[in-house]
Amino acid sequence: MMNARQMPLAFAPEEARLAVTGLAGCKEMQKRLSEMGLHVGGEVKVIRGCVTGPLLLAVGKSRLALGQEMSRKIFVTPLQDR
């Protein structure tokens, strides 16, 4: 269930620091996201967002590029709201 401040990662603004609050999709996709460092309770920062192309994220010391479809299945909340 989404709260008022929760949104899909695809809609997050550039430079936003976010907490991952939920992962949608099948178990394999959730496992893959977790292996990439994206898990509920984790933090991410949007380095580059784009309406049509991939998002570039900072996850710890790593950088990830996620497509729009996958980024719509990751739910986040701005860190200052936690």
C-alpha cells in the first residue's frame, strides 16, 4: 500500500535522495534488484532522470542505469520525509 509521499522511482527528480519503500514485480525481479543493491530500507540518489530513457542512480558507491519500466516498479519516499 502506497502512502501520500511514496512514488515510483521513475518520477523522482534529479539529485533527490530517496529511501526505497517497496519493490513490485515477480520474485526474480525483486531478487535481481536486491542483488544490485536496491532493497526496501536502502537509500538511492537520482543522478540523472529522464522521461524516456534510463535513470542513472547512485546506490552506495555504485552507479546503476535502470530503464523506465523497471524504475516504475521501485517505490521510494524522499529522505527528509522519514
